[in-house]
Amino acid sequence: MRRLAALGLLVALTSAAQAEDFSLTGTYEGLYACDSTTAGVPSSWARPMEAAIVQNGDKFNIDLRYVDKQELGKEYSLYAGQLALSPSGEILSGYFGACGGTFPSRELARIFPAATTSNPFSMAITSVWASDTVPNIPGLIVQSCTWSLTRTSSDTPTVRPCERAAD
């Protein structure tokens, strides 16, 4: 009976250690694809991106970099968010909101439940994005986007600080 209790305690401690050990921190590459409406005209597009993520506790910041040839070329978006791990530490989920970038926009995103044990770690995200101040493109733009990111390095990258409170 004592062995069973000790085994249970060991499993619980191992699970807690796994939950504390996992971190989103790293550099990611991926793609995002969006269904967009610009000044009432629908379209769809996809673009490659790079993201730098730094996690501190259950909070994290993202510095997303991409190239948009219709707008300003090299651009960036900044985000702040919060994540949650399952009790075993094997499943991650969370959200983040826009807090700065090349031009003003609003965005809220959800990280779908992802296995922290996958190697390399990858995650899927959905977001809703809106702005009426996009350079070189007049009118209100509203987009529903799907992101796919895969970690390429777990080294701590440089992430620009948020410019305003996250949405």
C-alpha cells in the first residue's frame, strides 16, 4: 500500500515538473492564411511568418515578423497573452491580443490545445484581426486567420515590448 502511495506521489510530482518545465519560449516559423474583407470586398491570402516568443510564468509575449508587398514591406505585430497547461503538463492552450505593430490594429487569438510533448513543438491558432489604418489600402479590413507555427529554436529570442495594453 505504501509503495502504491509513493508511486502516486512520484507520478504527481513528475506531472507537476513537466507542467513547470514546458515553455513556449523560442523562435517559430510558419504560415498564416486569412479570409479578408477590405472595404467590403472579400478575398483570401496566405503568407509566411516568423515569430519570437518569450514566456514568463503563464504570461508570454510574441514579436511576429512578416513581409507584405502591398503595404510597407517588412512589418511586425506585437502580442501579449496567457497560457494554461493541463495538470499533466502535456496539453497547452491559451490566448493573446495585439499590443503594437507597424500600424494600429486590433486582434484577439486563441491557441488550440497542443501537445507539449511533440518534437518539434507546433501549434495552431485562430484570430480575428481588424484595422482601418492599413498603409496604402483604404477602408476597413476585417480578417479571420489561421496560423500554423513550428518551433525552430528554444533559445530565448529578443522580443520588442508591447506598445500599449493588449486587446
